[in-house]
Amino acid sequence: NLSSVFDHPSWMGQNRRTKNYTNEGIEASLSPSHKTQLTTAKPMFDIIAPSNSQSSVKAVVIMLGWIGSKLKHVRKYADLYVQKDCAVVISCPPVTIIFRAEGPMRAQALNAVKEAARIVRKVEMNGSSRNVEVPVLIHYFSNGGAYVAQALDRMVKEVKSGTLSALTDEDISDIMFVSERLYKQGYEVADSAPAYFSTESAHNALNESVPNLAIRTIIKAFLYIVFNLEVAILVMQGKESPAETFWNRVLFSELCSRQAFIYSSSDKITDASKVDELIKERSARGFDITYSKFSDSNHVMHFRKHPDEYKAMVANVLDKVFQKDQLRAVSSDPSPREKQL
């Protein structure tokens, strides 16, 4: 039961709870078309918190793994934040996310958001010695994490426009609560992402994430059929391709005003030249962009190849988040956002 993760008054020891992700309570909140896209493959879920007192938590990080990642792979990145007094909500997507089914992506995003919102409220309710609002960051890897981050961005936009009516009032409140803490006070960190969508990049990703040759061959064949059928239908309808849709969503994302990109020119999955273009375009649009570009590290292997530089990037991001002029005092009204909704 994840609701008890932070109930211990002193957080003695490093709190860690792991469970398999479930769609219970979320499936009912999706539209009928989204429900039909839910798969039996579920993301893995974990929460890691600092070992010292609850009041010392300075930020909450939503961390979204890459396709095929396991919790043990992602925890080493989470520890970089935990060591800086952050609580981390980890969600690793299943391999099936490569098919970009909207329902599972939204369900995964919503579950992570609800946990992040619960932690932030718990910390602030129990009294932070700093008496400031707890920021939220999002750190994701490859397109497996980028797909879920994009799904969250779409949900936020739909809530703001009043077009997302399938969710409960509590779900909508959590989405807006986390969105506000993320957009102005937090940071969006993209490791080996986004990768411009193509069948070649998808096949390369499967080569890295699915070791079983037979299963990998079946998924590749199915992906090829689905992708080309989707493109053919969209062309006949005069609509943009899946690759164009994905990239336009990246270009016009409003998830966070500050972004950090970690990528490499040696990456065979994420095209560094496209990330270069993205950085230039996002900067021109007024977003605060920072980046670390390497020349010799492979896909989601930058931390292994350049641990010191990676740690420095995370530390730099957190330094900016924790700047006093960026933090706001905790409101005396416990639920101002619910009143707005």
C-alpha cells in the first residue's frame, strides 16, 4: 500500500516501497476509446525517499524509465536526487509502450502524478522547516519516458481547456497541482530524449531492450505493420505522420519552462542533430535550456560513461530549483487549486 510510504513520523532509514503498477481506479477514469487500449503489460513502480527527517525533503522528482528498463536500472539515477534531499517517484514503462497506445501512457502518467502530489502535500502538511512550496521535477529517459511525459502534457492542456472530463475531480486537482509546481518551480530533464520517431530508431530501441530474439522479431514485425498502416491511413486523410505529430508535440510542449538535455552524437537511437535543432527552437521560444552533449556515450549510457559530468548536471539543475527567489511560501489555504477548479 503506497499510501503508507511517508506515514512514519521520522522516515527512519531510506523508505522504499515497490509494487506492480495497476490500472485500478484509473481505468474507470479513461474514456471508452482509451479503455480499449489498456494492455496487460504494466509498468513497474517505486518510491525512494531520503533517510533523514521528512521535513528536509526539498523537492519531488517524477522519474520515467526507458523502454525495457527495470527498477534496479533506474534507482541509481534516483539516488542522485535522494542524496540531495529529494523524494523520487519511479515508473518504468513496459516494452509495449513502443506502440504509443494513449490509454496506458495516460494511466502511467496519472499514477505517477498522484503519488507526487500526495508526497508534496504530506511534506507541507507535516511542516517544512523551510516553509516554502515543494517543487516538482520530471526526469525521463529515451522515448519510453518521453511518451509518458508527452501524455501528461496533453492531459494538462486538456484540463486547462476544459476538454478533459473523463477523470475525477481529485485526479484533475492532482494534475493541476503537480503541473503548477513543475512548470515554474521545477525542471524537465531529458536523458537520450527525444528520439525522432522512425521504424529504424524503434528497431534499434528494441534491439537494446528485448534480449529474446524470437520475441523481438515478433514485436518488430508487428510494429512494422502497425506503423505503416497508420501512416497510410493518415496520408489518405491528409493528416501528418506519427513522426511529425510526435515532434510537433515536443516542439510545443508546455510541461515545464526549464529543460535540460543529456545526449550524445554517438547515440544510434536518438539523433543528436534533431536534439540540436530542438534546443535551438525551444530556446528561440523563450524556454530556459541547458544541455550536456557527449561524443562517445551510447543510448542511456551517459551516466556510466561520464558519471562526474552527469552528477554535475543534476546538481546544477537542483541549484537552480532551490534558488531562494524561485521558491514560494507555502499557502495558508490548504487547497487553493481545488477552489479554482
